[in-house]
Amino acid sequence: MGAVTTSLDEQARSIFDDLGYTVSRTGTELRAEHQWRVVTVSVVDPQDPVPEDGDLRCFVTRRSDAGGLCRRLDRRDLGYDWAVIGVGDDGDYDVLRRPGEITA
């Protein structure tokens, strides 16, 4: 992993920490737990492969790559719920959800 990926990895951990999740490392991914919810968090670059399985997944990428990643995930018609966090250079982030997902 390069410096950019490491930076995104640290930002992903910080985002989930701030949201009240307990975050731990599981190999190359993060595991974020809060109450009953367990989210597998993956820091990805545009060319990285997308996992085929899972329950709840969150992909963290650069803000400029987030829209394209969402379209790529949607085309795959994956069997798990997912969201994408696009992180800007200033540390701000946007959360993009699977199209059609209902949020309360």
C-alpha cells in the first residue's frame, strides 16, 4: 500500500471511530462494530477488485473516485448491502449508498 492508501486507511478508521464504532483490523480490511451492526470496511483504489461476498460493506476511496466506484458496484448487482465513502483532500467526506437503499 502506498502513502495515499495508508492515509485513506487512517481516515476510514477515524470516520468510524467518530461514528461510535469499535474498529479493529482484519488482514487488509477494517471491522467496524456498533451495537448489532458489523461493517467490513475496505480502502480501495479504482482498479482494485471488488469482493463478491459479505453482509454489510463500506468502501473508502478518494472523493473524485467515489461516483465511479458506486456505478461499478451497482453494475455488479452484488448480494450485499454497501456504501461508499468519498474522502476529500481536506478530510471531509461524502457517503454514497447503494441505489434504491432505504434509509431511516
